[in-house]
Amino acid sequence: MPDVWIALPAIAQDVILSAGLLAVPCLLALILFRGYAPAPLIAAHMRREPALTAAFVMLVAVAVGLGAAITAQERGLRAGTAAAADGFDLVIAAPGSELTAMLSTVFLQPADVPLLDGETFAEIHDHPRVSLAAPLAFGDSHDGAPVIGTTAEFVTHLAGDLAEGRFWATSSEALAGAATGLEPGATFFPDHGFGDAAQQDAHGNEITVVGTLPRTGTPWDGAVLVPVESVWETHGLANGHAPGGDPGRLGPPFDAAHFPGTPAIVVQPDSLAAAYGLRSEFTRDRATMAFFPGEVLSRLYVVMGDVRQAMSLMGTVTQLLVAGAVLLALAILARLHRRRTAMLRALGAPARFVMAVTWGHAAAILTAGTASGLVLGLAAASLLSGIVSERTGISVSATLGWTELHLALAFLALASLAALLPGWRATRSPITPALRA
């Protein structure tokens, strides 16, 4: 039997599991309601205390929505960060923390890291298995947007064709990310540093925007890209080319003796096998560190997975507590309605009919709350996704999937089973004292 289940397509497994969970309250309703029509009495109970009923529904909805939003947001964040790292096949940096280098390179988080020299870059760039080797240069910003020095080849690799304008032709020209708000023709003076510590107009060189990039859904949408020579020249360094050579040349090949250094080199191998070979070749003690950003992210996902499990456990506990509180409140309501329940029993209503009315009241609230919770969870996940995307620059799209549906249906199934208890108690209480109450 396990082999048959494993052999099923994922969609079939999800559908069967959902149907199995939904079958629990449906079977209970079929058993309890068979031959009876308790709906008018259930509706009367709910109309008698509309505010209380609405409060119970909202309580269940918040509990279900919280769990759904947590799992959906985590999955959306994981997909968004993975997509952001797609353009970075292999990164080579100075030995240190792979996580720091990955955050600095892929997600443009400021970091103080050592530089690789010109001989190292030349060796990587001239390697027969390397299709693209692009240096990155950090250090400046404009109005909160990092100014990144790189090559035109890397820009094409990262974003494809320009959305507007043209590529740079001189070291005083730039390309603006889709989220910077800069248009072709805009000019600015780069600030030295980032954030509150940035020194405004510290360098005095004017940069002109000549093109804009298409939206990539990555933090690079909020960056301004310039020729790497521009960053080096701005800081009073050599521009990577030998004096007296081709005037105004931009991009590789660079002269190793006049290469100021780069914190990271983005490498595109010519094949998957070459990627692993290059990682092994350029992982050298006290010289270079080669890593796959996707692999670093996968290790980070393990930590995120632990956090998600802890938060999911908190959400589950919250749902159980809410379900318990709702059932306790319904038990209290059943006690308040015990005179009408006792009257039904005195008139000859079967115990199953009385139980159907009590259980149906609880099931209606739980079902409405669960359905509302999924809607609330979707709205909360979408809101959180927008906030995260705005704060990080990562395109995060959180939608509800089978996981959230399974969690909601599991909650409904367990709560429906627990709702049998108030109905059972209603059929066991003495009739005469209840009629006198």
C-alpha cells in the first residue's frame, strides 16, 4: 500500500488527502442528520446570539488564517530568494564566510570583505571552462540605492535587454534598476558609503543615467550599475587598464598590474560539470573561496525550516487552544439552552436529533471560521509579501497551496470530532431539573 501511494502523482495525493480530511465532518453530518431536519433549530440558535456567533467565527478564522499565512509566507520567501540567486551560478571571493559573501553579492547587503587581485581575476577570466567572469565593485550609493560597478556582459547576463535607453559608453554613464526611479538623462553625484553613514557628494564626479533595466524581481532592481572602471576611478585607483593602451576602454580584458581588486567575481561556467570543477579548483586556502549561492541558500533554508516548524507548531497550538475555547463556549451555550433541549427530549425527540442540533451548531461555526480563515490567511500573506518585497527588493509572491488547505481541513476534522462531546453531554443531562431551570 505505501508503494501505491508513493507511485501516485503529487496532485492525486493532495486531492485524496484533502478528500479524506473533509470526509470526517461530512460523515459525522451524514450519520447525525440522517432522517432528521435539524437545520431550522441550528439557524434559530445562531440567530438568537448573532454577535456571539460572529465572534466565534472570527476567533476560528484568525487561528486558521495565522497558520496559513505563516506557511504560505515562508514558501513564498524561499521561492523569491531562490529566484534572486538564479543569475549567480558560481561566485568566487576571498576566503571567509560564504553567507556574508552571498548576501553581499546576490542581495547587495553592505559588507567589509577582502579583495581579489588582478592575477586571480585573469586566471579565472582566461579559464577555458569559463563563459563569463565579471568583477563587482561596491562602496558608493545614491539616494539609498547602491552603486555597483560591473561589466556590460554581466548586466546582459543578469537582466537581458534594456527596458529603455542604451548601454554605457563611458565611465561616467550608468544603468538604473527598475525600482530606483531614475530615468535616462538623470544625473547624480555618488555618495560614499551606505545609509546614514553615507558621505554625500564625497567624490564630486557626475554620473549620467543612459538606460534602465527591466524588472528582475531581485534586489538588483534597486541598484544603479556603472562600469567597474567608474568605481575604481572615483576612489582614485587605477582603472584596470594599462596607461597608454586603448583610451576609454571599458570591461575585460584587464591588466593584472593595474587591477585595483574586487570583492567578488561572478562566474558563469560553460556546463554543470565545469561548475563543480571550477568550485573545486578555486577553493584554495588563504587565496580564494568558490561557492554556489544556491547551495548556501539551501543551508539557510534548513535554518528557516526549523523556524517555520517552530512557528507552525505555535500556530497549531493556537488553533487547538482556539478550538478548545470555542467548544467550551459552545458547551456553555448548550447549558444555557438546556431548557429548550430538555423540552425537545420531553416531547420525545430522539437523542440523536438533540445531538445533531448541538453538534450542527458547533460544526457550522467551525466550518464558517475555517473557510473565513483561509481567505484571511491569503489576504495576510499577500500583505506580508508586499511589505517584504518592498523592504528587501526580493519579489515574494505568497499564495495558499495544498499545505495550507490540508492544515485547515485537519483542524476542521479534529474540531468536528471534539464537537461531539457537547452534544453527547446534552443527551445525558437530566430532563426534569433542566425544565425547572
